[in-house]
Amino acid sequence: MTYIAKPRLHHPKLPTNALGYTHRDYEGSVSTLCAGCGHDSISAAIIQACFELALPPHRIAKLSGIGCSSKTPTYFLGQSHGFNSVHGRMPSVLTGANLANRDLIYLGVSGDGDSASIGLGQFAHCIRRGVDMVYIVENNGVYGLTKGQFSATADKGSKARRGAVNTDSPIDLVAMALQLGASYVARSFSGDKSQLVPLIKAAIQHKGAAFIDVISPCVAFNNNPESTKSFDYVRAHNEAVNQLDLMVSRQAITADYAPGTVETVVQHDGSVLHLRKLALDYDPCDRISAMTYLQQRHAAGAQAGSAMTGAQAGSGIAGSVETGSNAAGSSQRRRT
């Protein structure tokens, strides 16, 4: 564990997002979890997702229950609203906060013990009501704070570090969320950041109940080779059903300008496109003129990013008829 405070000074050349915030502006306190804990990787993915989406930290409310997973909101989004509730009661607190203020983005963080055991009823009713939220379960299959007993999500036959074998059937929270009507459901692995970050970004952008079950190995009590939630086991048996990325919706860019003029269009990423519309007296059927025009533009040093628009040259196939061969008469067909 570490209790070293993060330095307050930021390097002036740290990359910034569209709001001018750096990655550090979305971080929290230094983690006190075990070194290598999968939960810290999930915190890093949440930080990255919020940074890339350029979310104002003060517009996010993070809520949690009790357990190792529920400690993690301290380690990300330090400038956001936060509430640490009692064991298994995070969903009802989040629901109440959502009813009171619809202007915030609600992020609920829980664990397999917090949501699949004492909070199972809370989880079910929150999902079936379709509360607008992102609900993340950091699933390690054990109770890390009480020395590694199996949780309700532990797979049958999985063996603990001390040799005990789980004989109970697991609760599948993803299957429950689907059955209860969640409109966004996903499962990921804390060791797969390239998959997890887009999933979290999409969940934040989603309107409605978004649930993500993240397999997050407990390095202290459930990372042995016989555990089905260890790093090695999940990496060896991880079956990604798709390649994911998030395309954020943007307002359409339009341009209306007169023939023969140039329009400068600024793209969403800040790049600039120069559009030059052909004049009305331009003959689109003259191929030689089209080639001459393009060469003249190149010789004049057309500005980088310029695009000449309009029909520059075109004609039909020489000697062909208006109709296709399947509809043409015998006199219209040509022999080859």
C-alpha cells in the first residue's frame, strides 16, 4: 500500500482534451489497493474514457457501496461529486440522486459481493427501472476485504489460493441484466484496456441503464492458476466477440457557397478543408479542359487540403444506348 500524495504541479506541456483538461485533472488520490490489483486498471480506464470524451468533472457523480471495488472512486475523478453508501445500497442512493438532479452523469461502482449478494435485490430493481446510469461491477469472485471467501459470482469448480473448491453455481450478472431489460450490457477484462475504454465511453454516452461486468483479478486471494478469475486464466480463455470503438456523434458540417468561389471549412478535429466550387461556365464534358484545369491548379500551388468540387469531366460509354442490354431490342444490341 502507498499513501504518497500526488504532486500538485503539472508539467505545462501535458496533452489536453477539448476542454483544456489534462489527464491528471481526471485522477484522484493515490490508490491504497494491493499492487497489481485489477481494480486499479479499471480506474485508469474510467479516467481515460472521461478524458477522451472531454467531460467536465463537476458534471459527474460517482457512487459506491462497500468493498475493495467501492474504495476505487477515491482514486479517480477527484473533482467530481462522490458518495460512499452502505453495503449493497448504492443502487437506491444513485436512483434517488438521479431523481433529484437529471443534469449529472451517474457512475455507480460496485463489486461482486456488493451487487450479487447483499445488494442483489437493489441491483435487480435499479436495472429493471431503467435508471439512466453507468453501473460497473468489478468482479473478482472473492471477498477481498475479508480474506478471500468465494463470492456469489465465483465459478463452480474454481479453486481458491488456499485450496478450497467452490461447489456453488455462480450468479451471472450479465445474464440478469439482459433479462431485466438493461439497454446496454457488456463484459470486459481489467487487463484489456483497448476493449474496456471504448466500452466505458459508449456506456457513458448511452441514454438508459448501462451495465458493465469487468473481470478484475484479486492478486491477493484469487490469482492462483486454479482460479477461473486469475489473470492467466482469463487471458487464456478470453473470447472477444467483436472489435470495439466509439464514434461520438457530431453536428453535421454543411457548406453553401457560390460557384467559382472558395469556402474554408473547419473540421471537428480542428483540421481545415478548402473547397473550390467550379464556375457555372465550366464545361464538364470537356476532358482536356478538366485535365488542364487540374494541372493549372497544381502549378499555381493549390493550398494543402484544397478540393476541387463539381463534375469535372464525364461522358457515357462510346456508342452505347440509353437502356441496358436486358431491356434493349435486338437492333440496339451490338456484336463484339
